[in-house]
Amino acid sequence: MCRHLGYLGPPRAVGELLTAGTHSLFVQSWAPRDMRGGGTINADGFGVAWWDGAAGVRGYRNAAPIWSDPAVGGVLAGVRSGSVLAAVRSATVGMPLERAACAPFEDGSWAFSLNGLIGGWPESIAALAEWLPAVELLRMPALTDSALVWTLVRRRLVAGGPADALRSVISDVLAAAPRSRLNLLLGDGSTLWASTVGHSLWARVDDATALVASEPVDDGPGWIQVPDRRLVRARPGQLEITELDITEAEGRS
């Protein structure tokens, strides 16, 4: 599978957010606690996106394991942001091992990560992909299930809000591939949206910060485990957890 996290709060060093805590994302790359049969480690690359005021969202990705990249304690330790989204990757068997396949994926003010998989890829999802314009398929960052889910989400963000975009994509993917696991994480620099379908997710929100993560990054208080088939909206001082209430209908773009 993968592990991911989103952070909103006072500016912190991006490298520190990857490594801080007794069970940081850095640690989860080799010692995850709740993979639910989706692999044992997350050593197939990592990525991090951060929002930088007027400069918008920026990112760094590497196909190597996060523990082998000196940028984590070097360049990324010198970058500060109050809005960060990051992921470590465990590639599904048969998926390419390359930088372009590592989340988060970015576009405009958005950054996105998938913790999960599309069951029966690629045959199961072919009919849904046919609804996308050919140019969008050609612009997919990588030939992976996560990149296709991002392409579907990105298209629907143009037409509606983030919650509706995530909900409709999950509904359509499950209709085509019911064995999928679809923990999605989306951010725009001020709010985080996430889903739980078949995998673990936790949240900790107070007046100053919001953290959404596949697993708690430390042993401190305040973590809430999100039940399955829920949609999360988080920002400092606000945490909403609602039923996904999805209808597994025919695919559409």
C-alpha cells in the first residue's frame, strides 16, 4: 500500500515533519504498524508537497527509499511551511518503480495521494478510463492506479468541490473494481480532505494544528481513528468526519 500524512499549522521544517515523532512517516517506511496485508515496508520511493505562499505548491519526489535520501535532513530541513502533504510508497506488484509514480501528485493549488490500490488493475478500470479525454490519459504522471485516480479527481475538481470530487470518484472506482482500497488524501494549502475505504486513517486536530495520517506519528494524546467508509475534512480547530454515503454507479469522467 503506502503511508501518507497531511499537516496544517504553524510553519515547520518540511524535513522535520517527515522525521518527527516516535512513529514518524520516516519510521513508517520500514516499520509500519497497520498495512492490512498490503505489503510489509514502504521502500519504493517517497514524496512531499508544501505550499509556499504566492509561489503555490512545490514538491520533491524520489524513487529511492526515504531513509536513503540525504535531502530529508539537508535541503528539506531548510524549507519551512505551514501546509504539507507527504507519502512513502509501497508499489503494487507490476507498477513502475520511478520518481513520477511517487505521490503526492500536484496541479495548481492541489496535492494528492492514494493509500490503496485498484483491484484487478488495469482490466477492471478500463471502461471508466475510457470516459476520460485521451489528452488527460496521455498527461498522467505515471502508468499506475494512483495516477489514474488522481486524474479522475483532478478532472472533477474543475466541475465541483473537493468532497464531491472524492466521493464520486470512489463511487465509480468501487463500481468498476469492488476489491479496491481507496484511502485518498487531498489538500489545497488551507484544508485537508481524506477518505477511508479499506485502510487505516487517523486524525488529530486542535486549535493550532491539524494532522491526518495513515498511522499516528507519535504516542501523544488526541489521535482519533477514522472508521471505514468515511470522508474527513480537517483544518486547525475543525474536524468533520462524515459517512461517505457512496452509490456505486456506472463510471463517468
